[in-house]
Amino acid sequence: GVELPVGTVTFLLTDIEGSTRLWETDPGAMEAALQQHDRLLGEVIEDHGGRVVVSRGEGDSFFAVFPSAVSAVEAAGVCQLRLGDAVWPAGAALRVRMGLHTGEVRLHGGDHLDHSPINRCARVRAAAHGGQVLLTKTTRDLVQGRLGGGFGLNRLGEFRLRDLADPELIFQLTHADLTG
């Protein structure tokens, strides 16, 4: 496995909307589309200084960490723009939802990872739909006014996320060329 940096990082979790149905409908097209998806996400994440921790976790998800919150949010946005521009195999146009959260990577007793920030990030991702990038207030506070590339933020409001006691204030990444 990849060594996780210890300290404050921004987590990016992604997954493909409706991937089970796509696999059932046209596995050949889906296989080709997935290779394209993996290459695209991997390149953008690396270009922005991120590290892919798990490609293809549960289902068709990516899990990456970034030392910089701004780089993480911009990487997610660039991924969405490039996914939107991509030419996909017929019947397998992928729509990906993304969640971002900034937290501390803490290792407990050797290599046992504190999963709470990762779980929070997964809940935020689950609140998104395909083509959307959602972030927690923690991440928003770090990137507010610092995003380049035509990216902005829109406050969506408080969401009650599964397994989390308090409602989470969620923001959506915006861009002239992003729908959702």
C-alpha cells in the first residue's frame, strides 16, 4: 500500500454513478471506459501533487490525498471538466461524484489508521450526484478566495449525513463549464 502522509491532508473520494447498471448493460464498453477513467483521474491527481491511495476501492471508487487543500479542490474540478469533455465508448459515458474533506491523518499504535475524516469524506461523496464536487466547510475555509482556473464555491446548506451526529455544512464546486 501507499504510505499515507501523516498530518493535515485533504482527502478526495470519487465514485461512478450507476456503475453497477453499466457493468450489467455493456461490460465491454464499461471496461474500456474504466481504463480511460482511471488514466484520466490518475494523471490529474498526480499533476496536482496528490497521491492515489486506492484506485478501485469499493466498486469503482478512487481515494487520493493531497498536502494542499487548494490543489485537491482544483484537481477534482479539472477531473470533472476532463470527464465532461471525454469521448466515451457508446453507452458508457461515465458520471463521477466527488467528495472532499480536510482532516488529520493519525496513526494509532503502529499502523492503525484513524478513519473518521475518511468516513466523513465518504459521506460527503455519497451526498453528491454524478458530475458534482462537494466539500465540507473545513475544506472550504482553507480554499476560500484561493481557487484558480475559474472555479468558485456555492453554499448548498446543512446536510444530515449518515452516521454523523451533527449536520455538515456542504459546499459545491462551481465552474462555467460544470453542470450539476
